[in-house]
Amino acid sequence: MSLLKKWKIILASLSFALLTACAGSSGGGDDSDYSSYDDESSESVSKAAPKKKVDEDQLKKSEKEANSITEENHKLRKEIFDAKNKLGIPVDRPTDDSEDAAK
């Protein structure tokens, strides 16, 4: 046999071996594995996230806390803005794309 024929036979046999190995792997075309996986994952999701009752007092307390944090954030941002202006540091402002396109 010539070298070219041997090379073709080796290439064909390696291709066949690779295809059969991939088809037989766990990621292959058998759908029975996926149905059991879906059942397990849906059960674990329902167990992991139990519902929690929240009464009005907790809700109002959380709302007040969120409002106070928002106000504090606003004050801090204003202080930063004033300090930057005082030091002469340029202040980052949102730009409009239409203004940039006109320039």
C-alpha cells in the first residue's frame, strides 16, 4: 500500500473513533438523562426558596430605612459635588448623544 492510502485509512479510522466517542458521551443524543435532571432541579428550587410572610410593620420599617438611606446618599453626593466644585475638579455629567453628534 502506498503512504497516501495508509494516511487516508488512519484519518478515516480516527474520525470514526472520534464520532463514536462523542455520541457515546454523557452529552450525547440520549434525552432520558435530561428528563431526570429537570425533575431534580425543579424540586430543589421549590425547597430552596420558602415563602416568608411580611407584616405591615416590617414593611413600613423597611420603607423608612430605605428612605433614610436614600436621603443620606443624596446628601453625600451633594457634598462630593460641592467639594469637587470648590477644588476645581470637573464634575461628571451625563451627556446626550445628539449633542455629541452635532459637534
